[in-house]
Amino acid sequence: MSTSGTTPSAPTEEAAGRAVPAPSGTGGPGPDERVAPARLVHRLLIRPELGSLIGAVLVMGFFGFVADGFFTAAGAATWLDDSATLGIMAVAVALLMIGGEFDLSAGVMTASTALITAMLATRAGWSVWPALAVSLLFALAVGALNGWLVVRTGLPSFIITLGTFLALQGLNLGVTRHVTNSVQVSGMRSTDGYESAGRFFASTMAIAGTEIQVSVLWWLVLAALATWLLARTRFGNWIYAVGGAPISARNVGVPVDRTKIVLFMTTAGAGWLVGSINILRYTSVQANQGIGLEFQYIIAAVIGGCLLTGGYGSAIGAAVGALIFGMARQGIVYAKWNSDWFQLFLGVMLLAAVLVNNSFRRRAERSRR
Amino acid sequence: MTNPPTRPPAGQAGSGESAAGASKAPPSGPGTGAHLLELRGVGKRFGSVIALDDVSVTVDAGEVTCVLGDNGAGKSTFIKILAGVHANDSGSYLVEGAPVRFASPRHALDRGIATVYQDLAVVPLMSVWRNFFLGSEPRKGRGPFSRLDIATARATTRRALSDMGIDLRDVEQPVGTLSGGERQCVAIARAVHFGARVLILDEPTAALGVKQAGVVLRYIARARDRGLGVVFITHNPHHAYPVGDRFLLLNRGRSQGCFGKSDITLAELTRQMAGGAELEALAHELDAEAKT
């Protein structure tokens, strides 16, 4: 080290920040002796999902204390179930938000895909599987359109997807009313392939004597997959880059437009998954379903540590954010309170999360690890 | 348009260039003795605006060519032509003696011409090693299991940085936590690592303190010593003179001459940059006003 006068064992602020030429050649591969102490604690402290993990423990403890039956197996199955479909979407929305964009059409997409599947299966007499394939294609097409419009026009995705949100909402109601003369499609139970598709999307598994919805499994698998994607793959690297500094990313050869379009398609695809889970579980779908859910997804992602400006966040955090959501919503029921309190809780939780995440992020940016 | 130069090299700039070219035998080019890069009478217009007119300069391996000019002198246009963002309207652009016409920065990059812009093309919230390999990530595994080779990426980043004499404590820290000079150095090291033969640096020392600027100048010298041709754009003659081998002065889109280091002193360079005759006239004017 050429920072003579500073002993390596006592790193000072002076030595810490400087890129000093090292003629003695100590900067070779391998860990640097100046970073050893307090590294693990620090690593944990600057993780984006830390705030949500603390929040989840607090919420869990709180409702475990005030609500009877919250910690029973049946109770856990209930709040996990509530968290699952929200969590699937929150994970996808988190990826998109890290990539620097929003998708307001994600909530309505869950209804659109369910409606398409249901109409093809019940009205056109299709088997469920091809109906699912068509609704998936529809979702991916809308996602691609969202992405294409955003990257082509350079307009905020907030506005573009607000447009698709409204358009899909109108389409859901208009087409449903035209086809069924009502605002719902039902009768999935008698369709061909309902059984086999149901096993995949809406069955339950017995764990510790309690029936757990398979959607919980989807949620956990997708959260794990998304976390791996972000941390360990090239595409994950690109997601952070296009959200953090799109122009820089483009300058070093990252296909910014393609990355963003794929992220929009991922969100729409997650909407299809949740729509399929819902239609096969409840066997009917309301045309106005899913409206307003898009904000819950964004809230869960923000609680999980995503920045609204992009470039920072965590998929596992978003999954935990959804868990907090589910625990609070069901905890209030278990505590036999009026569910009106949920909104208050939500608002406080969101503000707390944003404040905590903001301070953590500052620490992460400032920190000299 | 690509082939013969549409106009002969301009007198003043051309002579300066050939003198400098002769003084140091360029090791570049496959035994041809051609310059690594050469601009001959290059011009660029945007509509009716003449952004650059009749500029000639050469860049050789193991040398630093400094481009000095005030705001609006045409430095940005000059860089963009070299980097392949714009194509020149007149004159010719030669790489190793052969005329080229780049359709995009990617093509320039493929020929080993790397540009480090002022924004450095780094993502502040991402770690140093992720930034280092962004866009060219090393991977292992096949098909859907293809993943980043993180150990290799970290070790390579650390080695590439230390080869350039940059000693970072931890390649895991976000680039945003580095100082301006360090960030500049990471961007330079990245360009060098990915096979740059010509390094174009867009005002790397602007907005830096004296100490940080010194650090960056040291890395420029190091890149030069490793055999790269460096194009160093700046408006500060005090930064240019210590590392430069050749100085191209731009003013209002025109070349004020291209000088070898032996042909110009720091004082003269400073005088030229400070506005030269214009500033002297202004001084007289102010003097006269003060007397009345």
C-alpha cells in the first residue's frame, strides 16, 4: 500500500476511500485485510430486504400475541394462502420495478386471463389446457405491447400501463357482458381438462395435517427463482443496470429495450398464472376482478425494499412484503377486528417501509465496505 | 466517400502531425508504419452549423494525444467522430492507415477504439465487479442453467484494477461509493481490460479536485505505458501538458494547430487556451477603461 503512514490494521477514512496506486502490489486477487472486521453484519445491514424481514417478524409477533389461532396450522395456511397470489405478482412486479418501470395493468391482467380461459372453456367448449395456452399468449402479447410502447416512446410506464389498465378493464366488462349477458363467467367445473389443470394450479397439499394451497408453492418457487435470477445470472445483472442507469447500460452493450420488454412480459405472465390459479380454484370469475390490486403489488414490492426509481430492490423482499400483507389482512380477521383497520395498517406499514428502506439505502450507498 | 481524402491535409495541422509522426516511430500497424488513428482534414456539419472543419491529427500507440479546446470548440463532435457516433462529412478517418467509416460505436469498439464518456457508463448502485463486466459478463453452465461466473468476475476485476495500479479495498462495494477519480479509473481499467487499443477519454479530469485529477493522470500515463494510444480531451493545459505527447488545439470547430511536445511550451499552451490574442485584447480594453 502506498498510503504510507497508515498502518493496514487501522484503516482510517483517509485510507479507506482512495484509489491509491500500489507499487508494492498488494492489491492482487484475494480478500483485502482492510475489510475484514464487521463485514458480515454490514453485509446484512445493507441488504434491501432487511427492513421487510424485520417488519414480517414484528407483524407476526404482534398478531401471534393479539389474535387467537393465528399461529395454528390452519391459521398459517390461511395467511399463507392470502399471501401467495399477491406474492407471485409482487415478485414479478419487483423485477420490473428494479428494471425501472411500473405496470398498472398487472391487476386487471389477472382477470383478463381468467376471463379468456373461462370463456374459451365454458362458451367455446375448448379443453382447459388450450384455453390456458391462448390466455397466456394474450398476456404475453399485452406485456410485450406495454414494453414496446414504453421503450419506443420513452414515456413513463406509469402512463402507458394506465392506458392498458383502462383498456383491459373496459375489454373485460364489455366482452363479458356481450358474451354472457352478465358480468361473470362461471361453470369451469364441468369443462374438459378441469381436473388435470386444477391439480397444477389449484390443488392442495397436506403438510402437517393441514391443507396448504399449491399457490403457496408457486409463490415460494418463483421468489427463489427470481432471487437466483437477480443475483446469479447475466439477465439479473441487466435488470439492475437498466433500472439504475439505462443510458450507461446501453453504452456498454446491454440490450436495454429487450430487457425491459421481457420484464413487462414477465409481469403479464405472472398475471396469467394468478388468473389461472383463481379461475381453477373458484371456477368463476367476475369481470371487474383485479382492479386496485396493482397498487397492492407495488406496495408489497416497496415494502420489500424496491426503490420507486429503479435499480435497487429484491425479489425475496417483495415476497416477504406480500407475506406481511397476508398476515395483517388475516390477522385482523383472527383478532376479530373490523377489516376497515387494514387500510390504516397498510398505510402505516408502507410509510414505515419507505422510511426504513430509504435510510438503509443511504447507508448502502455511503458505506465503504 | 470512404476512399481517397476529399481534400489534402491542411498546411499547418498537417505539418505538425507529420513532424510528430516522424519523431516517434509508431509501433502500431502490421509493419506498415501507419498511425494507429489518423484524421485528415476532417469536417462535420449539422445542417448549416459547421461543428468541425478541417481537423487533422494522429494517434500512435504508447502516446497521449491531447485535444484542448474551450466550450463549443468542437471537442464533443471530435470525440463522436472518433468513437463512431457520427461519421465525418469531409476529410478521412484512417485506422492503421486504412480509411474507415463506422456505422456505430460498436464498430469502433470492435476495432479496439474505446471511449470513456463523462458519465463513465457506470451504474452507481451496482458493485464494482458487476459494473466492470456489465454487458460482457463471464458465464458458466449451459442453457437455462447459464449463470454468472462470479468468482472469476471478482478475481478478474481485482486483477485488472491492480494491473492498472488501482487498489480498491472491495470490488463488492457499489460504484456510487467511489470517489470521482476512482470511478474514472474503474472505467479506464474496464476499457483496457476489454481490449482497447485506443482509449478516448472525455474530460476525465473535469470536476475533479487537484489530488484526484493527479490520480487519473497517473492512470492515463499507465495506460500509455501499456502501449495504448490515448486521446485525452480536456480544457485544462496543466492536466494535458505533463502526460501529453501531442496537442491538438481546437477553437470554434477549427484546428489551431497540432503540436508535438517539443514544439510548444506549457506557457504557450496555456496562453492559447486562455484565449490567446483575444484575451490580450480584452486586457488592453479593460486597462483602457480603468484609466479613463
